[in-house]
Amino acid sequence: MGEVFLKQIPSYDVDTINDAILKGFSSLGIDIKNEVRGKRVLLKPNLLGAYPPEKAVTTHPSLVEAILKILKGRDCEIWMGDSPNGVQNSLEEIWEKTGMDDLARRYGVLRKFFEREGAEWVGELLISKPVLEADYIINLPKLKTHSLMTMTSAVKNMFGIVPGLKKASYHKISKTPKDFATWLVKIAESRRPDLNIVDGITAMAGNGPSAGYPVNLGLLAIGRDMYDIDYLLASILNIKPEETETLKAAKLLGFTDLKPPVVKGDDASLFDTSTFKLPVTYSLKVSHTRFFNYLVNAFIGRLSISPKVNKRRCKRCGACIKICPASAIKKTKDGYPEIARKMCIQCYCCHEACPHRAIDLRESLILRLNKWISSKLRAK
Ligand code: SF4
Ligand code: SF4
């Protein structure tokens, strides 16, 4: 049975995090000094876009610094890399705004821009070269909600090993969230990380992974196995692990038996999730009532959540147009994007990529009606 170390941490104080990580290693029997000796160690944070750390979109630099303090002075070469969504800002701006550039300079870390380092085919998957060349990978996800996958943590963070806009093609060929989750698992398995350290100290709730809101969850999680970590974190966020697409896909592919891991360190019940809302799209995944099932059968196709451009916030940057894998977004004469609903495959890439939170997710009338009726029935 797998093990996950949990620690409650009140703030991003580097020394406190450093201390917690060392305790976690000791508790899990991880001899980091020997494990990284003579190796090229790749740190893989979440660098989704040019967001400052307090927005809780990207892995916090204090957590990365805490692990750098542990690695520094060891007999290893430290690399850091990720591939953002590929449409907004320059890579340099992303590294600068997220605080990673400063860390790389101070700790002598080799920056690896996955888009620029080349890629190789691993079977049917195109994977960035530094990922394949690294001897040891430490996955450093940010714990967030995700409008398509409900949650992004260890497995989903490895999607960043696919370079640039190639990522969008996986949305295009996926007919359902289940298909997309299967790709995510295959990609993560193409180079399974050696270690996972999840930043949930300030997590993102609501309509993540970029347009949600920060919640001070105070959670740090460490584990060897991506699925054990995601299982435990899903449970803490009140998401049924067996309804989590990536975990379901991993089970079908034979990578996990979907069993709860042994929890070391702090008790999972310590983490207060009372203000942590799941994305609006989660309501599509869970059947609350028999009435819901009836509606799904009767109105299939109308229980939908669609992206809609919010012109008040839109800055006409064109990032959504560039990323849309279905070419469903066109620029209108006044420069605003317009979404062709019939072409939209509801992958929510535009929602994720918009740097100005100008793509809203709108529930269809029938879905809102169902939710209202479901809540009334549950209240009885
Ligand atoms: S909706 Fe967002 S991504 Fe699209 S053009 Fe407007 S600001 Fe840019
Ligand atoms: S409009 Fe948005 S949600 Fe629809 S296919 Fe394009 S990127 Fe995906």
C-alpha cells in the first residue's frame, strides 16, 4: 500500500517548508542525498503562465526554494523546466513573474524551456527532451481545481512535459473528458516522476486552473506515487476519487488499484475545505438525484457548460483564438473573439489560457434548473 506524507503549513516561510520536506523524506524513508547523487535532477513546477505567486496559478517559488536548499551542495546538477500553455507572454516573462528566474539565478539552476530544447517521440507521445534526459524528476504541482478534469495535482502537472501548442492537439483528439484523462495518464507514465511534492499551501478553488480564487489550505503533500497523492488530495477536496477522471483512467490502464494510501504526518481532517468550491463543471460529473439521470437521458446535449467571452474584461489579446483546438473562435471586426458554439468541443482551453479571466463558463438553462431542483430535493 502506498504512503503519502501530509503537513499543515500556515505560510510560505521557506525554512518552515524546508523543515517539513525533510521530515516528509524521513517519514517516507527517502534518502534524498543518495537518490540524487551524480544525477541530473529536473524540477517540474507548474508554470502555466505569467502570474505572480499570490494568484495561486503556479507553484509558489518558496516551495521550490525549500527543495533547492535541500539539493544545493549535493552532488547533482539541478534543472528546472515546464512548458506553459504556449499562447500568452514570452517564456522569459513567465519565468520572471512566477519568481522562478530569480531562483534559477540564485541557486545556479539550469533553466529548461521545454519549447526550445527539442522533443522526441516516445511511442505515440511527443515528449520534451530534457524530461527524457533527466535522471531524476521531482514533480512540483500546484493543487488547483480544473474545469475539465475537476482537479489538477500530480498527474495533470505532468501534461507540461508536452511542448507548447502540441498540448492542444490532445484536446482535439479527445471526444470526452475520459479520453483526455487517458492521454494525461499515458503522458505522465511516459516518464513517471521519481518524487511528487504538492503545493497546496495556497490552493486554487472555483473555476481553475487559472480563473479560480486562492484558498489558504495550508497543505503540503509528499509521495512517490502520483495516484496515491491524487487519491488523497481528491478526498480532502471532497471529490470522490473514483469519480476523478485521471484516477479512473489510471485504474483502467492498470497503473493503480484506486486504494486509499497510508497517511503519514498530519491527519487529513486538519485541512479546512469549507470555503473551497469545486468548478462549476463538476456538476456535470456527479449524479445527485434520479431526476438528474432522467434529465441526462431526456435532454442529452443540453446539460452543458459553455465558454462565453466577457467583453468587459476582454483585452483582445487573441490568446483564446490561438489555443482553441477546434478553431471555434474567430476574431470579429471590432477585434473581440467570438465563439462558434456548434464547433466548440468544451475543452475549456480558452478559459484556462485567457490571462484576463475574460472567458466565463455559463451553465445551460436546463442544467441550472436541474441543480436548483436537486438542491431542493436534497434539502427535504
Ligand atoms: S477573451 Fe481573453 S484570451 Fe480571448 S482575446 Fe479576450 S482577453 Fe484575450
Ligand atoms: S471555444 Fe474554448 S472550450 Fe470551445 S473548443 Fe475552443 S478552446 Fe475549447
